Amino acid sequence: MSIFNQLTYYVLVGELAIYLILLIPFTFIPVRARKAAMQFGGKVLKNETVVWISRIVLLLVGGVFVDTLTRLQKLDGDLHRRDSEDGHHHHHDSPLEELQFKSKLFYSQRNMYLSLMSLFMTIVIYRRVKDLYLILHLEDSTDSDKTTIKNLKQQKRLLPPPATTSAKAEKKSDEVIEESEIKGGSSEDPTEAAGMRKRK
């Protein structure tokens, strides 16, 4: 295994570890702490040195993938050429040569799968981080809404009660006074009428 293939292998192992860590539900940690951690991670990833190192690693992994593809095509062409020469029979000059050919084919396929999986996991981790940041943003907005609702309820409790009862009492007293005045006027009317009749 060459140094580039080893690098691809370690990058894939690291990406799998990061993805498994990101799958853990960190609901027991407060939203503000998680958001602060995400912002700190974003600042670290936006650093120029980190960006350039990640670009170089991705270019190396992509180069390993392209190199393994070309090797597989070359081995496939060599196999077809030998098959055509041998009359479509898989015969090699010696068993050692056949073993070497199969080992080259196996290692090339292994390196191709490792590099392709590493590139795929890069996209998966990117999407997972974006989803986690969106979830944190929504949770933070819901928490802020809950706090504003609680503050409004507390302010409503601290406010004095509305003056509806006093207004109703005043209206009732006014109605009672008006009724008494009406009754008094109606009781005075017959006496006045009787006095007028007597005077006549």
C-alpha cells in the first residue's frame, strides 16, 4: 500500500468517525452551547490553513481515484488482449503471473472503492453539518419565542386588573338612582293630580 493509498484509508476512517459522532443526538446539551460549538467549528473550518489542507487532501484522494481507474482500464485491456491471443481462454504463462495479475486487479479495485467512498463521505458529512446547523437555528428560534411568551405572561400578571367591575358598579348605581327618580316622579304625579282636582 503506497503512501497515498494509506492517506486515503486514514481519511476515510476519520470521516466515518466524524459521521458517527454527528449521528449522536446531543439533546441533553443546551441549544446555546451547541450553537456556540457549531460557530466555533465553523470559524476553525474557515481558517485559511485548514481550508488549504482539506483541499490538498481532497485533491490527493481524487488523484488516487483517477489513478486506480486508469490502472483498472489498463488491466482490463491487458486481460482482453491476452484472451484474444489465447482464443478466449484465461491462460497465463505461469501460475505466478496469474497470481500477480489477480493481486494487481484486487489492489486496484480496493483503492478505487476506498477513494470513492472517501469522496462520498465528504459530501455526506457536509450535508449532515448543514442539517444540524439548520436544526439548531430552528431550536434557538423556538426557545426565543418561548422566552418572549413567558415574559409577556409575567408582564400581564404584574399589570393591575382592568376597571371593568368598578364601571359596572357605577352603571348599576346610576340605574338604581334613575329608577328611584322615576318612581318618585310617578308617586308625586297622582297626589298633584288629586290636589288639582280638589282645588277645582
